[in-house]
Amino acid sequence: MSVRELVVLGTASQVPTRHRNHNGYLLRWDGEGILFDPGEGTQRQMLRAGAAAHDLNRICVTHFHGDHSLGLAGVIQRINLDKVPHRITAHYPRSGQRFFDRLRYATAYRETVSLTEAPVDADGTLATTEAYTLQARRLSHPVESFGYRLVEPDGRRMLPDRLAAHGIKGPDVSRIQREGSLNGVTLEAVSEVRRGQRFAFVMDTRLCEGVHALAEGCDLLVIESTFLDGDERLAEEYGHLTAGQAARVARDAGVRHLVLTHFSQRYTDPEEFERQARAAGFEGELTVASDLLRVALPKRR
Ligand SMILES: [Zn+2]
């Protein structure tokens, strides 16, 4: 059974607190691991969460503020120390190439792994695999920031009653799936579209077109809500979202499970984020993230 889950490594914006590490999120998607925004301390948080350097296939950085990228130095050195045998690809805003270079070569170490640099400079598709298409969309923040979105291709769900009605069974089921028709019966006649799952990672940004585009129809949306609604002016000024804004985006986009994170250290009561998200009319599953939490992708509809 393939695993699709989010492993939350850290949830603090700007500075870590006694209870929250800097950001860090590992998405397990079938056999792959995608690490988003490794802030300071990510290497150790991975250890605590039971994730190894070998689990990583991609690293996606939204922007080069420290809470989203200071962990790159440690994680990249660990990938090399552990001599990870498979290819690892890093995506990050091309405008921050000099920051990536510095973090990648922050100190001396023996480089054993060829990390592929795949910087992002425009909206669009970054990679296509059998399991997903990875897309980027520009966000709105004082430094250039891109959000990421994974879209699984649509598949087809076989309908047992239709198969039975056409007398298709046993090995013929995989044959019609493979070949598209069998003895004049089309695949469409015995199956329906099974929509691919969608995941998005939106951080750091004020409200903009990219936020809505990334969130559209997501099964699981991880989105920053740095501020509570009372501090909406600060959010706008510093290029962030409030709990209510993030929840309204999710509501309008038909998100099934909303994960709020990247909290300012000024707040002490996480439940207030939940109350404001509900007050904003979001009715799906809601998680106010805490470190080392695991969130499964919602079951297929
Ligand atoms: Zn941040």
C-alpha cells in the first residue's frame, strides 16, 4: 500500500520557540520524499520524525528567508555523509541562487552525491513522474517566493457491476485497462474517472492570484497563517496571511483538509487559529500544525 502523508517537522515562523522548530515539512508520496522549506534544525527534526536522508528525492524551497532555508546546509551535508545513492533534485527561486550556493557550500565537507539544481523562475511545470506533476506558482512576499503543487494524473476506477454485465473478469480486467477496449467493449463503458489527488504548499505570501491557483481543488493544503485576523494590517505589510484569510482561500478552493502553520511567536494559543478558520467558514478537515505531527492525505472520494 502506497503511503501519502505529510510529516510536519517544524511550524515556527521567523524564530523557533520552546515548542516549535523552524519550518520543515516532508511529504511522502508513494515511494518518494519531498522536503519543503527546511529551516534551521531540520536535520534533527527528521531524525525525531523517523525520516532519513535516504527518504529524500526532492527539496522544494519557497524563498530564501532563514526560517525556510537555513536547514539546507545541514540536510545537504547529511545527504552526502550518508552517500544517498539516488538522484536528489532541489527547486528554489533562481533569484536566490547565491543563497543556495552559500548554503550548499556553507562549510567544508566531502561531496559524494550529485545534487541536481533545478531553480524556478516562472510559473509552470517543474517535473512530471508517473505519480505526479510538480508545478510552481509565484507568490507575493518581500523576497521572491514560489508555492508548489503536486497533481496526480487522473486514473480510472473499474466498476464491478459493469464488468460483470459485460462478462469481463479475471485477467481480462487488466487487459481492458491496458488496451482500452476488449471485444468491442470500451474501457469507458466499464469504468469511471478517478480523480488524481492534489497537494499544495503555500508559504510565505500575502493574498494573490497564485495562492488561489495553488489551492484549487486540493485534497491537502498546507498554508501559512502567520497572523491572527486582528493583525491583518501587519500581515499585509510583511507579506503574510491571517488564519481567516487562509481559511477563506481553502473554503473557496474546495480544499478537503487544511493544515495551518508558520505561526508567529507572538501568539500562545493555537486554538485561536482554529476558531478563526472556522469563523471564516471553512468546513473541511482542519489541522493547526504542531511539530512532528503526521497528516495523511484524505481517502479518495
Ligand atoms: Zn517564513
